[in-house]
Amino acid sequence: MTMKKLELSQLLMMLVVALFCLFCLIPFIMVISGSLSTEADISKHGYTLLPLNPNLMAYKVLFLGAGRIIDGYKISIFVTVVGTLLAVLVNYIGGYAMARRTLKYRNALSVYALLTLMFNGGLVPWYIICVNYLHLKDTVWALILPPLAQGFNLFLIRNFLQSIPEELFESAKIDGAGEWRIMVQIIAPLAKPVLATISLFVALNYWNDWFLGLMYIDNQKLQPLQLMLRTIVSNVEFLKSSANSAEMQRVAATLPTEGVKMAVTVVTIGPIVFLYPFLQKYFVKGLMVGAVKG
């Protein structure tokens, strides 16, 4: 009797989890359905789980400049991969230094990192430094270097590393290991959860960013995917809202403005979705360990 109750409870739990997963998929299904729906159907019936009159007009409009979109994909992938690797390296080194109790000026470094979270120098000084002093204008490094080190990531890594017993550092030094060897060969494998968490945060930030491209990139061949797709959506909305002649109004009325927005979401979401299965097991541990005292 007890076994039957146990099996029934497990079955109910599996059913609840399955229903929850289904509810989580509904927004993605509606986005795909919206990208395949006509503008008239969306205006009249809203977003539905299944398109009433399926068509690929939104994707045809989106891929009128297929070559530019492919170039944008290449730039975004390069920026995301290289930027994530460099950002994790820089933040890990900084967080490690802030976590070492033997470092003389670690508190000053922590205060300096904290100030970057509380105060902002402003957009104009930031632009002047990046363009006039670092000469990043119209280079791919303008999309990578500005957000490389962030105070939040530094403190997240520092809090994680402070949970590692100090005796581990001391025993490694007794065995003759230097500071760099301790950081790379001993501590880095133990810091996989927080490094994976930071990697996810940073990769999402690089992949979704369009503002840096808008500020620093004039060369269309160097524009990231997000900026390019944002420009396409803006052009479609502008054409639809500014049509003057009767013929232009008729053509503009058929433009799938909402469908293009959904198609843009479908095109851009793919690569990032594949990151989650690989980083999910580290995510919660890396994010929460800094909040545990002990």
C-alpha cells in the first residue's frame, strides 16, 4: 500500500513538473506563432498559439539583407566569445586579489570596485575616453573592452573565493606553489560554479548589447546583430507610420511590423538558449554561495 502511494505521489509530481514545463514553453510558441502570423490577424485576434494564416512575410522582410545579417552574426559571435573569455579572466583575477587576506591593499581595491557600482562618470566622459584616448572608434574592440570588468562580477567572485578555507592556500604555499599557480591550478577548478555563472551573465550582456555599436560603430560591416536587427525594425515602423501617398499607405499596411519583431526574437534567441543546458548545474550554486556565511 505504501509503495502504491509513493508511486502515485511521484506520478503527480512528474505531472506537475510536466505542466510547468509546458507553461514555460507557451511564450516561446507564441513568439514563433506571431512571427508566422499576418499583421491583420495580430491586430484582430492578438497573439495565438497557432497562426491563423501562416506565412513567411516577416522573415522575407527580415532577410532582405541576408548578407548583412550573416555579417552581424559573425561579429556578435566573435564579440560574445572573445569578450566572455576576457571578461571572465579579468574579473577572476580581480576577484581573486580582493579575496586574498594577505594582500595589503585589498580593502582599497574593494572600495574602488564598490564606487563603480554607486557612481557613474557620465556618458560624455566615457565616450571621450573610448574615442580620443583609447581610439576604439570603428573597431571591434569598442564592443568588447568597455564592459570588460564590472563591480558586481568582482564581488560575486570575491564572495565565492572567500568561502574557500584559508588553510588550502597555506598548504599550497608550504608545498612550494606560487600565487599564480595557486590561482590557476588549485583555486580555478574549485571556482567553476561562480565562473560559469559569470560567463552566462557576461555572454548574455555581450550578445544582447546594441548600445555600444550605436555609439562607436559607423562601419556597417562591424555592426553587431542586435543593432542591425533593431535598425530593420525601426525602418519598418518608420515606413509604416510615415507613408503619405495612397499607394504607399496600401503597401505600408501590409508590412508585418509585429511579425518582424517576433521574427527578430526568433533569430537572435537561438545561440544563447544553447548555453543554459551546459551552465545550469553551476548557476544556482555560483550565484548563492556568496550569501552563505560560515
